[in-house]
Amino acid sequence: MELGWLLRGWRTGIVTTPYPTRPDPPPQGFRGRPQLDGERCRIDDGCTVCVEVCLPRALRLETVPNGLDRRLVLDLLPCIMCGLCVQACPTGALHMQSDGELAVRSPQDAQTIVPLEMEVSSDGHI
Amino acid sequence: MVTFELLDEPDSSITEPSTALRRQIQHLFGRSLHIRHVDAGSCNGCESEIKLLTSPYYDIHRLGIFFTTTPRHADLLLVTGAITRAMVDPLQRTYAAMPEPRLVVATGACACDGGIFGRSCLTLGRLSAILPVDTYIPGCPPTPLALIHGLLLTLGRAEQRLHRQILAHHADGKA
Ligand code: SF4
Ligand code: SF4
Ligand code: SF4
């Protein structure tokens, strides 16, 4: 009986993950996090589909501190990685990427920004 | 509906620990660290991932990282949840009870920046509003590997992969 357990342990070997010495690939079907491609984004043409579907406002339009220009920000800190924005984006500018090393020391480091130049009238309308 | 708002940059004097302190901490805690975990309004998703860290598969004990049940023995405060107002005082008292130097890690979308709960009359929506946060681990919930990376990043034993990215922008059909 005891010998059986010994053999079982010997045959199974080490189950502990090799991370961080070696990478541990995520399991199949792991969704990962959204990534934004500025080349394909059509925010200049008035597309704001992703901003509207994002529940925690991880994708948002912000006013640049100069008060005139705006920008599209993908902020991974509030993002719940639901993937709704990827499904909704009509141009494929957003896609899910399954990398796990997302920790940051400063909140700004988790942001991806697409700058935007648009004429903004004094009452804030385009 | 699209909304516009001014940038709400956190006050760097509160949220940024000094580089010298960070170096001292990395020297002291490099190979041995005790964590006190506090749930400040979490849905328990983050807890189920944190619990896995001590399982045979992830086994953070092999990295010299342990959980402790009292803040007086802890070097690092691991906070989950959207920081409910009822937990502000217990969190501050936990932080005050920890010996210096001490580290603070915000875990999950909720503690980092509100997540699905956000800021409301009941929640502050981010840990950095009350404590100086050293590391943010995003994800809802973060996977155990992401947690290990976040802890090692805090200790200076891993490098940060994400950096603020400002993308060039050329919409099709534009000059
Ligand atoms: S939905 Fe896609 S194309 Fe439209 S603004 Fe968002 S990322 Fe850009
Ligand atoms: S994955 Fe979900 S939470 Fe994250 S940016 Fe997209 S819609 Fe928002
Ligand atoms: S980040 Fe997600 S999993 Fe963690 S407490 Fe918040 S809602 Fe729950």
C-alpha cells in the first residue's frame, strides 16, 4: 500500500509551476486582456462603440489638460477583461491578448492612449 | 452617450513611495516576505485566486513569501475590493499596526480603480485614495501567476512589462 503511494509520487514528478524561472503558458481558452491598435482605430471618424459598451469605463474619451484635444484611453486598471469591446469594435482595432504579467508600479503605465485631433467648438460639441 | 471629463491624476506626493525607500525595502524583503491580506469589499473572486497561491501548484512558499494573520508580523498589505467606506478605518488601522518599512499592493480591478463597482456613496473606488500604493495588479480577478508577478515586481525580483503607450494615429482616408 505505502509502496503504491511512493510509486505514484515518483511517477507524477513535480507538479509545481516553473514560473517565474520559466514561463507558464496560460490554459487553452484563457481570454487575456484587451489591446488597442492605434493604426486601425477610427475614433477620428466619430466611432465610439467601444467607449459605450465598456461598463467600468476602462475605455474612455478624455480631455487632454490643454482643454482642446481629446484622446481615447484604454486603462487596464479598472478593466474587467470581459472582451465586450473586442466583440463590438467594427474595425478590429481591439483584440484580446493572453499575457499575464500586467502588474504596474504607476497607474499611468497601464494606459494605452490614442491621441485625437478634432475641432471642438466652445460649447463642447464636435 | 459619450462623456468628457478632465483628467483625474492622483497626487504623486501621496501615491509615490520614494526611490530610496523602495531600494531599502527590496534589500530587506528580497527573499522573505509576510503578507497580510485585507478584504475591503471584494466579491471573493480575488480571494479564490489568492487562496490558490499556497496550493501545491503555485506554492509561493518556495519563493519565500508567506501569509500571516496579524498586521504586526506583516511586511506587505494586500488589499482587494472596491474600498467600502466601512473598511476605510480598519484598513488605516491595519496599515498603522504594520512595522516599517511596509508595502501596499492593490489587487484586482476593484482596488486598483473601482472595477465594476466604481466610486459611489458606499465605495471609494480605489485604494490609492487612502494609502500609498506600491504596486497595482489589474485583472478581475488577477490570475495566480499575475499575482506572483505583482508580488515579485514589488520586491524588485521581476521587471514591469507594461508601460504607458501613446500610439500613432492614422485613420483611413485622412490626409
Ligand atoms: S470601437 Fe474600435 S474603431 Fe471604434 S473607437 Fe473603439 S477601438 Fe476605435
Ligand atoms: S475588456 Fe471589458 S472592461 Fe475591458 S476595456 Fe473592454 S469592454 Fe471595457
Ligand atoms: S476585481 Fe473582480 S474578482 Fe476582484 S473583487 Fe473586484 S469584482 Fe471581484
